[in-house]
Amino acid sequence: MDHNDSFREFMAAHQQSLMRTAYLLTGDAYLAEDLLQSVLVKMLGRWPKLAHVASPQAYARKALVNQYISWRRRLARMAELPTAEPPERSHSSEESTIARLAMQKALARLPPRQRAVIVLRYYEDLTEHETAKLLNCSIGTVKSQAHDAIARLRALAPDLAPRFAEMEYLEGAHR
């Protein structure tokens, strides 16, 4: 099997989960596609070396986070932020859609590092250790960023308090 076939297999197996991570980071379907595409193009060029990495999916996830943070810094310098609302899902109730949109809006107002911690810890269900490794920081930094992010989310969207209480409970259980 050549490297292109190997990369296609990787993509078939992991594209959906990587797209979900990209969407949760960006909050916009089109930006998520752009983010994932830019990371995958870079990975394809390095695939002969990456194919032998223990977890190419973890590498891709870390590349997504790094690229997202880089994009956010660039956007902040240009003072232009995308504001597109995520698409509504037809199978969900109006109440859960409103809650999801409120959460999305609150997440969008977090600094990039805090948002990455929340996405990786609570949406991707990674451990503190895995999150710290992906973000290239200490476990203590992950804990403090999660704590600060939850406090900020609570202030930004007080109507979502039950969700934040669950996050705080999970954080306390891991300390």
C-alpha cells in the first residue's frame, strides 16, 4: 500500500471526529472545513513520516488546536471576527437548540486557549493529561484554564448554569 492509500484510510476513519473538533473550536461550519483542510494538506505532505507515528489522530487534533489558535491570533490582529451562527439540527427540540446556540455564543467569547481546553476536555472527553500534552502545557495549566473558562462561561451565560455545574463537578473529581 502506498502513502496516498494509507492517508485515504486515515481520512476515512477519522475525518468526522476531526471535523467535529474543528467545528467546536471555530463555531462555524465553513471555518471548520477550512481549518481541517489546511491541517490535512500539511499532514499529506508529511504523511510518509506521520504514517509511523503512534497516533496520527492525536497529531491531527493537536495540529487543529495549534492552527486554530494561530488563526485566532491573526484575526485578533485584524480585528475581524466571524459571526455566522451554527446550523440548527432538525432532530433537536427548540429548547435544546436555544441552549446549544447560547453555549456556542458563550464559547466564542472565550480566549482561544480556554476555548481549546473546554472543547478538548468536555466535548472531546480527553483527560487533563491528554489535553495538557496536546496544548503543550502542564496539567495545572489545563486545570486553571478550565476553572477560569467555566467561571467566564457562567458569567456569559448564567441560564446554562446546570451545564457549568456538571463541568465543575468533573473538574473537582479529577483534582
